[in-house]
Amino acid sequence: MITGRKSIGALAGRDLECGFTLEEEFGLLTDLAERAGWRWDEIALALLELTDEYASAHRSDLALVRHPTRGVAALKTRH
């Protein structure tokens, strides 16, 4: 079961936390694909293509914003 974020602090570890959250479900997904007869390389390629499609579909959600104190442009999501 995929859960929401546990911490509400800084965004620094957000990607790691998301990875840990998805890890178990990812393992289940790849196990199901292997049991269905797909090779690991076929599964990996399919997942890479799906990830690329997912990222492409959500690129419009990204915006460059200026950091208020450092004045450095940073990539932030709208949600």
C-alpha cells in the first residue's frame, strides 16, 4: 500500500522518502511481471518507457521560481 509523506519538514529528503514508499509496490509489480513470463530486461525497458511518459505528461506542472532570499532559480512543482 502506498502511503503519503510521513515528514512535513524540508523538501530535501522528499525524493528518497517517495522511493522508499514505492519500493515494496515496485517489487510486487516486477514479481508479477516475471511470473507472467517477462524477462527482467523487458520489464526494465517497459518501466523506463512508462516513467518517461509519466514525466512528459507532468512537465507542464513544473515552473521555474526565484528563491526569495538567494535569488536563485529553482525547479518547483505546483502541488
